[in-house]
Amino acid sequence: MKALTDLLPGSTPQTQVAMCDEHGEYESRHVFGRVWTKCPVCEANDKEERRREEEARDRAKRVMAWQNKIGGAGIPERFLDRRLGTFIAKNDDQRRALAFAQDYADTFDEVLASGRCALFIGRPGTGKTHLAVGVGMQIMESGYTALFQTVMRAIRRVKDTWRRDSTESETAAIAALVFPDLLILDEVGVQFASDAERLILFDILNERYEKRKPTLFLSNLTTDEVKSCLGERVFDRLREDGGEFVAFGWESHRGKEVV
């Protein structure tokens, strides 16, 4: 807002030295009457804070709409109590896997900025799901969104839109899988009965790739088998931006203790 004196021909803007308790002296301009401009640093900080609060409100609305649409994070009930802090690492390989998952969650703002993906590979019962859910839980506590899906369930959701009585379009089904900040895809390799299913998965992952949305893949297969299932294009994109493969090479803990 311009001071009244600024609008009058030949007038000189009135200024005075004012003191901010936090930022010290600053030049204050007369607006009108007894109104003078406040500390410019404080005003800039207040503006930035209002912008952040507005973004947080908008994000909360989008998250709520997403959760209502897909029914939450999709984490299986058996794994709802899994956290990174409850993973028991007894050897160096397990400690490396835990350290990777912890760093991935702790620096998720950087992961999201780059779209960095990861692949957890190993035999069943080695803790892949535990660590993946632990990552998802931690980032959701920080305000991000995560969705846990098996590959077959994700594909089935899209294929269900092809029914005549479907109330959801294929575009909307794919969008629901692209929206979350982190998509955790379990059982990679237990799919692809047809080329159509491979194409569906490519469409989902390609949109996430273009939007720099990271995906965490879990598989009981070898790296080469995963590459064969996902296809060359998807596999190469998984490795971009520092994408890593984490091997869970130890024996299964199922029937022994929960990991």
C-alpha cells in the first residue's frame, strides 16, 4: 500500500527508523494516520508462514480425499504394528537393510524430490514387508501418503473398471495408484498372465516416473527374474536417480520369531 504522501505531487515520502525486537533497526514508511510499515523481515516471514499453512491445509484435504477414495494405506492388518524400530537385526546384512530403510524414511523429502525407487529382494519371511511397512508408517507420521498393494491387486483394480457395471474409470483407478507419495508394490513377479497386465503395470509406473513419485518394490525373485517380469524400460527407470537393490539373503524367520 502506498502512503498518502506518495500520491500527492511534489510530496516527500515520510520515513522513520523503527526497532524490531528480533531483527533490529529498519526503515519504516508512513502509510496514513498513525499507521507505519512493520519490519520487512517479520512481514516476509509471516507471509511465508501463511503460505505454508495454506499448503498444509490443501494437502490435508487432498490426503483425506485420497484416503476416503482408496480406503486408507492398504497395509495388511497383520503388519499394522510393524515399525522400523521393531525390526531385529542380528547380522551385518540385516543391519545394512535396516540402515537403508531408516535412511530412506528419514530423508524422504529428498527421495520424493528425486523419485528414487528401491527394490527389496529375498526369500519369503526375511522381513521385506516389515521394513517396507515401517518406511510407510514413518513417512505417513510426517504427513506424507503411502499405499501398500500387491501387484496383482493393483492390476485387478484397473481391470475391474472394464466391467460394464463399474463405477470407476480406468483413468481414475490408475490415478489413485499414482497419487500417493510412496507406492509399495509387493509380490512383484506374481502376475503377468497376459500382455494386458504387463501394460497396466507399465502405465501405473510410467505415470509415477513422470511425476517423480518413488515406488518401493518387494519380490521373492532374483534380480534377473524381476527384470524379466517388469520389462527393460521399467527396470531401467527403477535404477535411475540412485535407485538401489537391497538383498535380504538370510534364511526365513517365519516359525522362529517375528521380524
